[in-house]
Amino acid sequence: SFSRLAGPGGAIVEVEGESSSRRAGGRHFRLTRHRYKVLEESVDDMCSGEYGPSYEVADWTVDLGALSAEQVETLTENLGIPVSLNARFYLVTDNGKARHGWDYYYFERHGGGRPPPPGFRRVAEHGPLALGHAEYVDGPALCVYRG
């Protein structure tokens, strides 16, 4: 069971035990509690391993792309994702794929409108987020409920 609270911008925040989740655009998102090194972990099992079989790694195009830039901004604030430059990475898929060639997809919250940091392989931007890819990524995964 979840406790419902009003978050910034009127967003509904659902809290379950020590881990919290956020709703945006009718979708239920949460970050994994653990950081994953994608060369050592199966991307498919990150979310389901922590939260059960109804959770999958969120998709940049399908899940985040369905949200407005304002919804993405509110979601990142509610999940506690800080603005960073080549420092904090969050694993996602893009169009159902975890990889771009040998690289894995991730996003970082650059704050929108900023140039990417050196070495950032930018694929797309949406609101404050930039989608990139790298051979080695270490960070939590963004999960979405598919139940």
C-alpha cells in the first residue's frame, strides 16, 4: 500500500516504505535503490529484481517522450535527480533497446539549454534531460510500472 502526498507543482507523490515513487503522465516511476554497472548486470533484471516483475527499465521514447517538458522537470525534481555534468547517470532504454552499438543508454539532468559536457555523446534532449550513450555506465536505473 502507498501513502499519497502532494508534491511540488501538485504532482502526486506515492511513498512505499523506504523507497518512493512518482507519477507523471499516468505512469508510475521510481529509481532503483542500487547503482548498476551495465557491463556486469543485466539491464532487463534491474527494475524487476528490485521491485517485482511488473517493473521494467523506463524507455526514453515511450515513457519519457510521452511526457511534456514540464512533467519531466517535475518528475526529476520529485525523484531527487540533481543537475549534473558528467557526474550522475540514470539507465534507460530507447525504443526498447538498452544499447546503441556497444554503448548503453543513459540520461543526465543537464538542466536544459546548456551545451553538453565534453565527451557526452548526446542523442536527444527532452526538458532538462539529455539522453546519451557510453560503453561503461554506472548508476541507478529509472523504472516504470507496467502492471
